[in-house]
Amino acid sequence: MAADILAAMNVTDLLQPQILMLAPLIVYGAYVVFGISGFGSTLIAVPLLAHLMPLKFVVPFFVILDCVGAANLGLRLRGSVMKRELIGLMPFMALGILGGVWLLVRLRPELLLGSLGGFVLLFGIGYVLRSGRGLPLPRWSAAPIGTFGGATSAVFGIGGPIYLFYLAGRGGDPAQIRATMPVVFVFTTLTRILLFITAGLYSPAALAAAAALLPFMALGVWTGHRLHLNLERATVIRVIGGLLVLSGCSLLVRALA
């Protein structure tokens, strides 16, 4: 199975005009949003990049960008991290990622995109209507939510809405969530990179794609962070909710396509 994934793309395939023109713009825009909200890069970029390249190729190379981008933003915001909630989530995220990598190698993840898109869409609408207040969640909910989030992170490269759902439900405000999400992503992306290497999901083309797009990621994070400094809390909430709605619709369109 891994050989089939790697055979789907090679370095010369990355030189197609539509990829050269659109991929940098997609990555830059995704990380502008990430710099503003603390998550959302994969929600925007993975569904769009999957129109240009196979999904099983996109997820492994994009996780490298996410790891670097999350570390960059996390260092800037480390003072507001929800440390107690992270400690409860991390073991279950690791368990979910392990199962998700197995699914990525053996199953067709496109079949699951529709259900994930519906979840993201409904959560985005709810986040906007509740003005950023999450549904109250007990501490034990870290187990199912962390496991599910880890699995979807590995299969789709998308776990942000699920972790946001948990952190908001545990009383986190937008500033705390924005600071905590990059730390979550550093943990999940490093875990996924190690497992993807073990599963043989990295090819020269995947590494070349990540290296070529790193400057656009860095510029996007810088732009988004600068924009966030000038935004009010209500605007940030609308950005997050609107992002989730758009991303959910994009996932549903991708599933139907």
C-alpha cells in the first residue's frame, strides 16, 4: 500500500503549471488564517491541495509545514497555554494518531471526508451562534475527543476543530485557545512525522514539496500574527467560526467530488 502512495507523485509532477501557481497561494492563505486564529491551516489547505494532488500525498508533506508553523507561533504565545488540559489530551491523541496512520495506509480516507465536513460545518455554526463559548465538557471527555482528534489528524491532517471543541468546552477563551492549539499541533505533527516515516509515506517528491512551500508558510504565519494584533475578540471569534463553516463546506464538496 505505501508503495502505491509513493508512486502517485514524483518530483516532475510538482512542476505542473496549476501546482506551481496555486499551491503557494493556498499555503500562504492557510497560514495567514493560522497566524490569526492559532489553527485552520490544514482545514483550508488540505481540501484545496487535494484538488491538485492525491490526498495520501498531501497529508504527509503538509504535516511538515504544520510542524514548523506551529512551533513558530507556539513560541510567540507560550505564556497563555492551557497546560492542564494538554496533559489530559496528549496520551489519547497519541493513541488516535497510531490508529489513524494504520487507516491512512490501508483505507480510502476520501470516504470519510463527508462526515468530517459535516462535523466541522455544524461546529463552526455553533461556535458563531454561541459567540465563542463552547459547550461545557467534563475532564473525562479528553479520552474520546483526544482519540478521535488524533485519528482524524493522521488520516486527513485535520484535527483542529476537534481540539478547539474540547478547549472551548473546558472554558478556554480565544486567547488561550490560540496559544494552546500550536502546542497541540507540535505534538501531533511530530508524532505523525515519525509514524509516517515508519510507514514509508515519505518520498523525494513529498520532501521537495515541503521544502519549496516552507517560505510561503513562514510568510503566512508572520502576516496572520501581525493582523491578529489589530483585531478585536469578537472579530477573532467570527474569523474562527467562519473558517470552520467554509472548511466544512470545502470538505463536503471534496467528498462529493
